Amino acid sequence: MKQTRTLHRQIFFTLIFVFTTLCVYHVKVTAASQNVSVNNGEALKITMNAGDTGTISPNLSFLPDSSVIQSYTFAYESDDPSIVTVDSNGAYTAISPGTVTVTVSVYSNENNTDNSSGYYYYSTYNSSRTTVFTATIDFTVNVDMTNVTLSTTNVYGYMYPEYYYNAKPSYTNASAQISINSNITIEETYDNSFSYTCSKPSLDISACLEHNTILIEQNSNTPGTATITFTIYGKTFIVNYTSQKVNISDQSCLLVNKKKKQLTVSGYEGKIVWKSSNPKIATVNANGVVKGQKIGNVIITARLGDQYLGCAVSVTTSKLKKVTERATYIGTHWKYSQALRTKKGYYDCSALVWKAYKEKAKVTFGSPGYPGVALTEAKWCKAHGKMIKGGLTCNKIKKMTVNPGDLLFKSSNMKKKYADIYHVEMFTGYFCHYVRSDGTAYYSPMWASRGTYYTWEEGALLGRPMK
């Protein structure tokens, strides 16, 4: 029985010791209280931490009736209340780091009939009153950095493609943010309260401190890694910084209906959200796998935080995919020559169309042994009911209703379009140049031998040899 009581006593004192220890090590640091007494004519300088409080007391001992407080009006004015606030009784609070001047004034009430507020505003006071006291206090507010930490010490800066031109992107500057864990708002001031150095000067890093956030900007387009050392109100933080160029695997894609295509994003470490502009034509799953559902054109976007990347996908048939790919190869690898247009390795506009359709779809526009001219191919489309009503318009491009394999015919006389057709060009899909921050994609039509910036006249003839 005695041993049991002894054991209980030991457990009791052990629990008390543990509880006391936990209390000691988990006590929160509270703001300090610092009262300020100021003399007439004095320009006082005070240093404190954000969160500190106190009361300002004018020393009126030099006045014969200083004991009669009701005889005077007291005025306290802070020239920046975002740093230090002060009320009509002289009670102040240091809000955020910085420097601020508080003006203290005392007035005789002999000519003042209204002193109900006890607070004085320069814009409304009675100029006949007598000023008996004036002083200033320059507050320098710092931050107690003892328990301040960073949200992370490893950050990535991403260079996003601003604009793709023929699959060659131009990039934005990389940037990154780090949150500061503090219950006090920490801002950069002009007294070296915030500074930084980068171990790799070639990255050309700049940084600033705003509202408890370190903003990092890289002013070069060179990917790399570096150590950035930040000093904030005397406390040093070391951050590992990595910058990478972000890209999407394709900006344009021909996809056979019911088949799949894997899109990938490189250079990005975070979560990617994929989306199709029209899931009835093509769907995309969480891993960027696109599947054709029916013939048509869509934009597949990848959302990376508040940035987007995009790919224009044309769902088509196996034959038309082969036709357009062959036409693109001829237009970008063979030589243009009207004189040698019938020979292998050479083409002109109508020979390109004829060769691609004959080789991959067995469509010869009437002549299986010899390519005709643009007018011949236009008349064939008209005779076989293959012309698209209204021709080629910007609205059709915008709505993505023009399909790979369609043919644009140019005429020198738009009023008599079949009188003088002098050129034909094959449409091969869409190219996504960039996606705005609201998710809006910007794309343009692609042509077999003219790239993405070929222009046409509104309403020019448009044929669709096969669906």
C-alpha cells in the first residue's frame, strides 16, 4: 500500500513537471508596452517593434496650472497611420515597420467653447486659441524576427512560352513568390530592412518585399539553379532557386477519329489541369491523353497555376491525315518549280494538291496521269458538289469549321470567281500560338506550303474534296 502511494506521488510530480515544461516552451511572445513622455519643443526619437503599444504624455510641469488638465486641448497626429496609429488620448500602436512622425500639440481652451471631443484636427481648429505646447516623436518601427519563418526555402521560377511561332517560342521572365510566416505585416522600407544576394549573377535576379511576400523576378532567359540569401530586418534566410523553361509537346495535332494522342508539359513541377474546348469532338483526361470522338477541331488547354498552354487538335480520318501530312512534307521539303512540277522533288500549288490526294486518297481531280491547274481542281470540286457554301471566311476560322484537306482557291475576280482562278492552297489544321490568362486561345490556320500567316480574301472559294 505504501509503495502504491509512493508511485502515485511520483507520477503526480512527473506530470506537473511535464506540464510546466510545456507551458514554458509554448508561451507566446507578447507585444511590449512602452510609454513615452515628451517635453515642450522636443524632437524625440523612439525605436520599437511592430505590435508594441504605449501612451504619449506631454510634460506640462512648466505651466502654472498644469494640474488642471481640463484647461487644455490635446492633439496627436500621425503622418502615416499605417505604421503608427494614435488616438485622442495619446494611446499609440505600432502597426507595421517603417518610420513615422507623431506631432503632439497642446492648446489653451480660453477661446474654445467646444471641447467635447478632446481631439484636434488642423483643418477645423479655432486659430485664436493659444498653443502652449508642441513636440514631435520620430518612431522607427522594426520587426521582432525571432519567430519569423519562410513558407518554403525551395522555389521554382518558370519561363512560360509567350508566343509560339512555327513551334519556336519566346518566353516570359521567370518569377516566384515566398510567403513570410508572421503575425505582423512586414514591408520593405528604405533603410536596408531588406536585401539579397544571388550566387549566380548571370540569372539577373531582382527581388522585393511586399505584404509578407518576397517577390522574385528573373530578368534573363537562362534556366539554372542558384542560392539566394535574403536578409530581412537583420535575420538571414537561404533559399534554393531553380528556373526552368515550360513547354507543351505540341501546338498542332492531327488525330484520327477514335484514336488517342498523349500531350505532355515539360519543365513544370506543379499540378496540371487539362481541358477540351469541345469534349464532343475530343476529350482529354487528367494525364493529358486526348481521344477523338468525332470529326472536328478543338483546343486542348493545360492550366498551370494561373498560366495556360494550348494545342489545336483536328480530329480527322486516316486518309485525310495522310493527305495533309504528305502535302505539308511536299510543301516544306520539295522545290517549287512550275517548269518541273510533274517531276518528283518539285511542285507548284496545283501539283502539290494533286500529288498528295492521288498518293494518299486516290483522288485525281479528273486526270490520273497528269496534274491539272488550280482552275481544273476548282471546277472538279464544283462539278462533284464539293464546294463549301459561303467560301472561306474569318468566322469559319474562328469557329474552327474549316477542316484539314480543304482547298482554298484564289481568284483575281471575286465577282466571277471561276473566270480566273490562279492559285490553290491546302488547309492542314490549326496552330495554337498562345493562351491568355483567362483561358482564351489564339490560333491561326495552317497551309501546306505557306505556314500559318497566309492571307485570303473574305469569301474566297473553299472546296472539300473528301470528308
